[in-house]
Amino acid sequence: MQTISITPRGAQPKVTLTAAAAVKVSELIAKEGDESLALRLGVRPGGCSGFSYQLELDTTVDASDIVNEFDGVRLVVDAESIEMVRGAEIDYRDGLQGAGFHINNPNVTRSCGCGNSFS
């Protein structure tokens, strides 16, 4: 049996998902046809600034993961990454420069020109 950490009602989530991001993730999950999927955010070593984000759809939730739900979409962050993304907001943008997820992370002190890595 797995234990899932869920932010108590009224408490501030450690990482948030905008409505636009929740809609896009819902679309991706529907396309995959597996309602058990969740959006997983992780931080991994790499990139020109030291760390890079990893976003993926995942069915696995570990006992140490932090789980929050936004408009029916589960957002999962592993315990090792949470301190580096605490207070971050995941958004989805679709514009002339292209479409994709954008992470606004208040913990970033430096990022590369392409925006794919940070320190």
C-alpha cells in the first residue's frame, strides 16, 4: 500500500499548476487514454547552468512524493526536487514563439539563455 502526501485543504501547495497548464495536461492524459497518469516534475543535474527540469506523464507515485491536485490533474514532485522548486508555478503558453510548459521558479538564481537549465 502506498502513502500519498496531499496538501491539506486550505494549505498552500509547494508547486502550483495554472488553469492553462491543467487544461493542457488533461488533454495529454486524455490522448494517452490512461486516467491514472499524473504530471511529474523533477529536477536533474544537467544543462549549461547546472540543473534542468524534467516533466513527464507518470503512473507511479512513491511514498516520499509530494502530490497536489489542480482541476482534476495530479502534480507529483519527488522529495529530492521539492526544495529546488518550492513556490514554483507551472504554466502552459501558446503563442507566436511556440507552445510549451513554462516554469516560473522563485528559487532560480541564474538560468541559461534558452531557459532549459538553471542554478
